[in-house]
Amino acid sequence: MTIKLVPLVELNPSAYNPRTADPKRLDLIELSLRKLGFVLPVFADATGEILSGHQRHLVAARMGMSAMPVLFTKPLDLAKRKSINIAFNRGTNDMSAVDTPASMTEALQRADIHGLAAKLPDREGADLFPCMTAEPVKVCDLAAVNNGRWVQYAKNTARVLAGHGVTMPIVCTRDNVVVNGIGRLEYAAEKGIKTVQVVYITDAERDFTYAMLNYLTMDFNIHERYEDLLRYNSFRRSRGARSYLGRCFTFLLLGSKSSNTFDVTEPESTKLWVKTFGKTVLDFGAGTLSETKILQGVGVDCVPFEPYRLDGETIDRLKSVEPPQRIMLSVSCSCSGSVLDELDGTRRCCSG
């Protein structure tokens, strides 16, 4: 993909971007653009809808810039644009699974941002767009220098973006130490990709760049912007459908072996599975019902359950948003009686 310098007026922020900006963070973005420029490009779909770079677009406009570097994706439907937007919101930083906006903000505060920035001159003109001078570098050379620094979560995010045809540049110092994009490098190495695009920075810029690209983040408003996607679609992803039983159905039988090594439809395997788990089971979190049907096919009375109401094999959206009825479950109690455990979270012992 080729980075193009595009007029700001030809780009449109998406209405569903879950990040929420505040004045202090926007000021830090402006500081970053003044000192580093666009180390990474903005990403937009074929129509000019911004998928990653909303805040930089806003700040560039208030700084009086007329254009910014953009990488355009192939045409994407709305569902894919939303999913790639979420991936970008987690994929720009070298995040681990435990990183949160709060923990990253704390790290940013410890980094002495303004002290680091004071040592760097302001950029002007073409120097504002270092990503446009990215260089092809051999993955094996980068991997040799950065071996042992891998971040699994960052690699997984890079894989998601690559699945949509998006490859972000990697940011390095001249000795090939990765400052941003360690997950992208690991993904490229595992896929056997020969070269990647690298944006080089100076040693003087290293610490400031690391803080700006890995610590500076925005708060997320996913629960409102993506409520429909989260409520109805996440648990029924087509990629979650299997032709074999998943780990939760086989871990007692297989230990550390992969689930796809066990075929429950084979007569001996069916006997072993039934002996271990019985002939009446509840598929909790049944999703697309693929595993439910596999078990039903070998004679197991498998009842599917989802917190979202299913009408046959499709979701009943109206029922799914109804308040749940109280369901009483009887469980053992230390007083030798029983406890009635309600869906609303209250507990009541039989003795009062």
C-alpha cells in the first residue's frame, strides 16, 4: 500500500469511533505532531472515512495543516469498518492484554513528556511527514535485534488488521530497535514475510516517540457506540463455528492435546465422551450451535443456552433486551439446608 498526502477536507471522521478525546490529550497530540510529525499515517477506507487517526485529523486542522499522510484500505462494508476501527484503537500501541487507558496514562505521566519534548526542535514542511519516507527492511534483520521482546496481544491485533489487508509501518531507531510495532514485527516473522516498511527516528527522538506512540491513548466509549454489535453479534461470530468439539468439551479427556485431535463421532470416542460427561449436558454459551448439533448427532441430549434468546437458530432481538425473569436455583448451604440464588444476585438461606 502507498501512503498519499491527502487534503484534510477529503477525509471524514467516522460516527462510530469509540474513542473520546479530552483537551489535555489533544494538546499532547499537538505536541507530538509538532516534534515528531506523522510517524504513522492515518488510515481511511476507499471513500475517505477515517478508520484510525480521528484525533490527529482534528488536531492537524486546528494547527492549520491542509493535508496529512493517509493509507487507504480496500472498500469495506459498515460491519468491517466498525471491527477494524476497534482493532486500530488497540493496535497502534504496543499493548499487552492487561494494559488499560488508566495504566497507560500513569505510564505517560511518569515519562516526563514535556521535558523530553523540550529537547527536540519543531518540525516544518515535508519534515512533518516522516512516514512517507518509510524504508523496506528485512524482517530477519529486525527479528535478530528484537528477539525476546514479543508481545502476544500486540501480535494478535496485527493479525486482525492484516486480515483486513492493513499493514502498518514499524518505527525503529537506526540500530533497528523497535520503538513501536513489536507485534507487527512478530506477526510478519511468523508469516514468513520477507520485508516490512520501517520509519526510522533518531536516538534523540526515541524516548519521546515511545511515550507518544505506546502510552498516549484515549478513553473508550465502546459500550454505547458498539452496543448493538456487542449485544447481538460477538457471541455468534461465524469464525467460532467448529466441525469438532472445543476445549471446554474435551479438556478432561485430552489434557494438553488440541481439541481438533478428538473426533467424538467415532464410536469409541463417543463411548469415552459419554462415560466422562454423561448423556445429558447443557451447552452454556452455545453461540452458533455447531457443538450442540455435533453432540445431538451422536445421541447426547444436549440443550443449548445463550444469554441472548434464540428463535430456532436466529437471535430474537426483542426478547434479548427484555429484563430477565427471576430464576431460582437450589444450591447447597453450610447450614445443611439450601440457598435460593436469584438472577438479581441476592441470596437467601432456608433458615432465614
